[in-house]
Amino acid sequence: MLNVSRLENVVKMIARENIYAPYSGYGPYGRHNREYNKHELYLLLTYLGFDIDAMFTADVHLNNANGYAPIADFSALLKKREQDLGQYIFVRALNVREAGHKKPAFLYRSYPADELE
């Protein structure tokens, strides 16, 4: 799963670049519609009845963050978050309980209250 908090996105935002892919001629199926951070993925999997055994981020492709701004300029800021800045989130979890029956409120908006949990 792509990590919205990856280093490239952090640096793009600091450099005033948009982190989202352009719209696709293939409609909503031609691009990612949502990226998550580790905390959101934890909340979602917990809501779905999973216990997290391991979760980490890692780069899979060339990291292009230096193309937007020199990473050294942000080293003090990024040091505290270096474990969260990989391009992808990897998780190992075990389904141990029943999932929630409504939409999780942290992830959905503009739905009637009786459809959210």
C-alpha cells in the first residue's frame, strides 16, 4: 500500500508541489484514489478485526525526494520520522475478531450518522 507520508511527499509539500497524481483518462480506476499513513492503516485493520503483528515502511523504487529539495536541509526534522517515510507500507496481521458493521467514521465523511461507526 502506498504511504502518503513517504519522504518524497513530505519534501514535495515543503517545495509547494502537489503530492497527488494527475487525473487519468481512465477515470477513478486510472490512478490511486487514496493513500494511507501507518496510523490510518492500523485504525482500518483494527476496525476490520485484525491484530497487527508487524508494520513498517520501505522504499521499493528510486527515492526522488532530492529532486524537489535537498534532504540534508530537513535532516533534523525528518530524523524523528525516518521509520515512517518509506514509499510503501508493509503489514502482517491476523484476523482475530469480527469486523465492524458500518463505515469507520475516521475514513468516511458526508455519510448519515447511522451509517458510520
